[in-house]
Amino acid sequence: FTSYCPYVYGMGVLGGNWGSSITSLNATANRFMYNTVNLNGGYFVTGFIAGRNSIGTVVESNKIQVNAYHNNTNRGDYSHAVTLENSTHSTLSKNNISITGSSVYPFELFDSSYNNILNNNINADATHPYGISGYRTSYNNITGNMFTLRKYNYGQTSTAAHSDVIESGDDGIMLMGSSSYNRITSNMIDTNATYSVKLT
């Protein structure tokens, strides 16, 4: 799928709108397996999102390729392969991720905890490449993932409306904003960016 619209999404699940409680509205035990997702988007492109009140989502053995472009030749701003947002107890395993753009977030966790991120293969090329980035995310198991992150000059990232809450960065794994009790083991991070692991 190719579109130069500002916001492009591939697959996802949403349990409830903002303001709803997880006990009254939720989406539970959804499985996304063996899919191929190829997205070329504009300003803000996301391959998969588990949104508010999503519980126990499984994303396994998928091929997800996400590219942000302003046009046929110039890279766009924000690329996300998999986003967990205000969700819990997700499992992301054995996925092959390829992602390009100015600022890329192969796995982004926002206000999402108790997740397993296991044995994924991530390739990211960007001005600012993350491998995993998280904000207010705790009690996660991040194990056995392979990251190949390459920092290229794909231009500046716009700070227009709806820019990412996690600022652009150059880290293999970066967790911030009251993130704690995360287990990070046996990952391979090959990067020419700034840090392999950064906890702030």
C-alpha cells in the first residue's frame, strides 16, 4: 500500500476510546500471524498498532516493511513498525521488520507494560534510528532480538502537529519516563548510532 497522505496505518486493534476503562471496553487475545505488510506512507506511517485497552495481543511471524516518503525520492518523517499504546500483556515474536524514514521506531511502547518482545529481526535505516523505544513502560521482557541499525542522512524530522511523544533518537533500546523493572537480555545490537541501550 502506498499513500502520501499524512497518516497511514496497516493493521491494528483498539479496545476502547480514550477515557474508557479497561474493564468496560477492551479487545482481548487477538492474534496477528503470518501476514505481510508493505507500507509506503507520508508524514506518519505505522505498520501495526495495538491501541487503548488492548489485552494479550499476539503479533508473531509477520513480515513488516514500513517506509516514510514525502514523494518518490525524499524520505518522510516518522516510521513505526509496531506500536503498543495504552495496552498490556502483548507478545511480539519472530517478526521480520524493515523500516526507513527520517525518524524510525521499529517497536514503540507508550504507556504499555507487561509485554514480551522476543526473537525479532529488525533492520532500520534513518537519520534517527531506534530499535525499541518506550515511554512509561515497565515489566517487559526484551530477549533474543537482533537489531541492525544504520544512521543515514535522510533529512530533518518535522515537528508539526502530532509529532511523536518520544523525541527522535539514535539508540538501540531506549526507555524513559518512569520505565522500570524491564528485563533486557541476549539481544544483538549492531549500530553506528549513539547508544546500544539507554535508560533515562
